[in-house]
Amino acid sequence: MDTPAYTLEFEKPLRELAEQLDSLRQRSLENNLDLASEIAGIKKKIDATQRSIYTDLSPWQRVQIARHPRRPYSLDYIKAICTNFQELHGDRQFGDDQALIGGTAFFHGETVMVIAQQKGRETKDKIARNFGLPQPEGYRKALRLMKMAEKFGIPVLCFIDTQGAYPGIGSEERHVSEAIAVNLREMAMLRVPSISVVVGEGGSGGALGIGVTNRVLVFENSYYSVITPEGCAAILWRDAAAAPQASTALKLDAASLEKFGVVDEVISEPFGGAHHDPAQAAETLDYALQKHLNDLKGLSAEQILETRYERFRKIGVFNENTDAVSV
């Protein structure tokens, strides 16, 4: 596995070994030296270091991987697993939000409605996508497309990747909280199969605004939480630097989410994260979506509603003895 150009803090030992390996290879070529044994030794160290780093990642380290700038975004997966994606624009009220995209596509020959939160890769694209922070018109566009899918009996596939809805003045003036709340209600009552997958970040109501679906999937190194670790740390410890501690307390990692029944399946990633092998990550996602969609296609509209209702009702149990809610 090649070490990516962008290195996370906990990956620095691996990066240093990779640089040593490159240096040895360069010396071998330039000076015609036989450094095979030294090169083999460095490769062995790299393999051991990879296992040490990636086998037991902390929740905060997984958050960092979820935010990796080279991690595949929603459109990358849509292009990899769908064909003929036809993007539809506008909420028919205010404008078009490029942070939340949607449209029809073919998935294994079947028409689906794709709704996705999309981040930008380069500076210009980041600004155009509002850094992946949707505004109310984005959620209203998503609702318009969901209703269209319901009208024509088309399954809905949602790709979640946002730190949260945009909290700016304009967004609040146009009632972003209401837009998300309406989506929660309307998604709960959609009479067509719906699946959402957290491909990167899944923060707060901004993520949940397209996440009330029959099945919720999450990538191994993604997170899904009521708040970002930094936001939680700022509130509880009055210091955003406590984000690693907050990440552990929030139980936002994929393993915890599956344990508590918040998600239905954890999708495995290539060793070290999806950015190391986007094609493999897309192939694994394709299989998972096809499997769950096939399970849901045989259900009637009433069964779709009932299973979705039961799915969310069983998350969290009220304990009368402690007056507390446990997940």
C-alpha cells in the first residue's frame, strides 16, 4: 500500500519509513548498489507499522480518516456504481444548493433516485459546494426529489457526508431547522424503499435530514453523531482541543453505531481507509447497496412504512429506574 501525499498525524511514522524506502531505492539506482536486503528490511517495518497503526484505530483517528482530503466523496461513488446519473436542480422556492445534489440514475439496471451531500475537492469547488454544508434549499430540493421518487415508485439512495447543516444567518433566515424537520417527517412516510449510507462525515441534523431511511449503512472509518467532536468538546470542556476525548464519549465510530443498532451494517474499507483504494471501496459499497435494496424490493408499501417505523422506534430504551435513556 502506498502512503498518500497527505499524511495524518498518527501516520507520520509510516511516512518516515516510506521516505527511507524511497531514499534507499534512489541510492541503489544512482550508485548501482545492491541494497536488496536493506530495502526488504524497510518493507517489513512498513508492513508491521501499518498493522500497528490501522488495526486498532481510536474514534478520533477514524474521524480524521473520514475527513481525509483524498477520501472518495459522494459523486465519486455515484459515478463508480451508477450509470446515467441525471442531476436535477433547484428547490422551486429559492435556489439550487450544490452542497446537496440529487437526480435519477441506473443502479444495476434499475432506476433509482440518488440524493447526496457533496464536498468540494479544490478551493473553487469547496466554495461552490459550501464545504459540504447544506442550506435549507438543499433539503427542500432533496424533499422534492424524494416525493418525485415516491410518485413514480423509484427507490431512494442517500449518500451522507457533512459536518452539519450550514449555520449562517441566511440559512437561519430561510428556516433551515424547519426544512430538516419537515424532511424527517416526510422521509418517515415515504412509501418506497430507502437506503442511506454514511460515506464520510455524518454530523448532527444536517446528516439526519437525508438519513431517515429503511436501512442505514456506514463505512468502517466514517462517523455518525449528534454533533462534531469539536462542537461537543467546546460545550462540555470549553476547549475544542478535547475533541479526541469527545470522540470516545460520543460513541460515534462505526463499531459502536452497529452495536447500539443505530446502523444496520458497517461497510469494510481497504486497509488504512477508502482513499487508499477507492475502486475497492466502491465495489464493497455496490454489493452492500444491492443486497439491502433486493431485501426491500419484495416489501409492500405498508411493510416499508412499518419496518422503517420499527427501525427507529427500537433505538434508545427509557429506563424508569434511572430516569435515563440508554442507547
